[in-house]
Amino acid sequence: MRTTLTIPSWWSVLLKDILETDPDVPESLEAFVPSLERLSSYLNDTASRERRTAPYLRDLRLRHAYLLYFATANLGKLSVPLFELRQSVAFRGKSVLRVLDLGCGPGTGIAGLHAFLGGLSSPPVVELLAVDAVQENIHLAARVGEHARRLTGLPVSVRIAAMNITRPYATWGERFDLVIAMNVLNELPLQHEARWRNGIMEQLTEDGHLLLIEPALRETGRRLLAFRDASIDEGWTVYAPCFRQADCPALERETDWCHHDIPWVRPSFIAWLDERIGNIKKSLKFSYVILNRHGETLSAHLPFTPARRVVSERFDEKGRTWCFVCGSDGRHVCQRNRRDRGPSNEAFDHVERYDILALEDVEQRVHDLRIPPTGAVRILSVSGE
Ligand SMILES: C[S@@+](CC[C@H](N)C(=O)[O-])C[C@H]1O[C@@H](n2cnc3c(N)ncnc32)[C@H](O)[C@@H]1O
């Protein structure tokens, strides 16, 4: 999605109602700064969390600080994969969408769904079950759901359940079109991951999808990619962002991972808090993967095969323009020398991270793909409703 994300205006009204502090008067947010600093250092310290995660959101001040800062950024991220998922059988033509939000926190996914559905001309009715190990979170999530519904008028009903989602009995006896786990995988013990994935399988409708979003840190991003690879080994299909149903090339080198990076209109209260905590969120960076059991892929809904995903930024150098692209045959440097620029490939001047490309008549060399003067480059858009 080549766009700049905007957080809907009802969100700051909701924050004001729930936090009893007006985010549009940033000076009144001073009281949140110490909690935000604590949260930031905890969430970024992936090494210590690997050994043990804590139910940190039980603390009211941390929970409210999370809602104010992290939920604001995370809710915007959800729209990006949902935009791609909108093409799927599970979304198209369904008047009721059943959603399970695992590790819902203070209601980020609920808010993100409202933001996404608000952009659709005929949004489905959403029945959402929000689950978290922390009781206080699900109660806050329910309040966020009530306020969001009142403010947006969208038909999103919310039920809540407190549960440790890695326990073998963590099932709900019902099936969902979409299971969301946002920023949760990195908090689950590695040894329970496979069991958790199998449990989700029991939770999906025949054409349902599992959407995981993770922070774009190296460790969390790589864990998501390893989860992706293990899922494929167990018969899952990657719907998006990958066009490759085999091992992820980014896992070959310890220093690599794969993530999106999308510009957003940073709310002024986030800019103010960033300044205070030194954590500049000028764009939204995150990793995601959408998986299913029924074999559906985003590429089947695109007007060109084989599509490739841009998986790095674009580098404009003196003699050439290049980026990394990833497709069914793996990841390659894709480059165009300055002298080879022409009408059929000038779109290459504008490619951005996670764009989907149709490349025609390009030259496959040992170490890269070369776009010759006659080579064609198109940036594919995932078509609308
Ligand atoms: C970083 S927060 C993410 C919240 C929200 N999904 C978001 O993206 O903003 C991680 C959440 O996962 C929950 N969580 C972690 N381990 C869990 C488990 N085993 N069972 C249920 N919830 C869990 C935590 O309580 C916390 O609310």
C-alpha cells in the first residue's frame, strides 16, 4: 500500500475519554513519561525477554501508557496487511467476519479494525473475541471496543476472555475467519510455539487466515520468519507478504531480516512523547505474515505472475538504482544502470519498500537481476473493493 497512514481523529477522543487526559494538550502527558520509558526499555530488550516475559500490563500506569503510545502506533499497522487480505475469499462477500484477537493487550486490534473498516464503503459486521492472559487488559479492551463503536458507528461487537493462549486447553470451541496475533509471538515461550500454531489451526474456518505482526527488531523479525518457515513445513501457505512458499532467504545470514516501513502522519502527541523519551517513531516499521491452511495466496489475486516484493529501501547511486526484490525464486538484487533508464522502466525510480513489482524482459545474471533498456517495470496495486 503506497500511502501515508493517518490515525483516525476519533482515536484521540477515545484516549481522552479513557485516560481522562487530553492528548492534544501534550504538556498534560508528562505523567506518562516515566511509564513509557520503562515500557520502551522492556519491549526493546529482546534478549532478557527471551528468558522470561512478565505480565507487565497488569500495572495500570504501564497499561495506560501502552494505550497512549504503543497502541496508537500499532493500530495503524494493522490496516496494511488487512488491505492485502481484503482480496481473499475469507473477506470478499462476507457480511459477517469472525475475528479472534490473541494477546489483545488494551484493545489495539479492536481499534485497528475500526480504523481499517472505516475506509471501506460497505464494511462487514465484525464479531470479535479479544483474549489476553492479563485480566486488566481484556477489561480495558472491552472499554476501547465500546468507545470505538460509539465514535465510529461501525458494527464491531467485542467479547472478552482471559486465557494463557499457549496452554493446550486454550481453545474456544468456535471458528474464526481471521486470527490476529499482534506483537505477541515474541512474548511466547519458544518451546510452546508449535503447539500454539496447531491450536490456531483448530480455530480457523476453512478459508480463514492467521495474521501475525511483530516489531521490526532483528530478533523479533527473525523469530517471525522462523515461525513462517516452520508453518510452511507443517502444510501452511503464506498468503502475504511473500510470493515464495519455501525457506525465507533472509534467514540465511544472521544479520538479515525483513520488514515493512511505512510513512505516517505522526500525531502531535506522539511527536511530543518521542521528544521526551528519545524514541523517534517517524515512520511505522513492522514485520507481518499472513498464513492459511487452504492454499490461497495474494499472488493469485494479482494481474501478473510471477510478482516480486521489494524488500529493502531503494538505493539511488551515481551510476545505478537498485533494491532487493523477493519472489518465488528467492531474493535478488535488482538493478538498473543509469544509461538503461527508459520509458518502459522509469517506474523503477519510484519503487518503495514492500511495493509489488511486475518485471518483464529483465536479465537474470549470477548475482542479480538487471533491467535492460527494453525491460519493463510496473508497480502493481492491490486493487480496491
Ligand atoms: C506487546 S503486547 C501486544 C498488545 C496488542 N496486541 C498490540 O499489538 O498492541 C503483548 C500482549 O500479549 C499478551 N500475552 C503474552 N503472553 C500471553 C499468553 N501466553 N497468553 C495470553 N496473552 C499473552 C500480554 O499480556 C500483552 O497484552
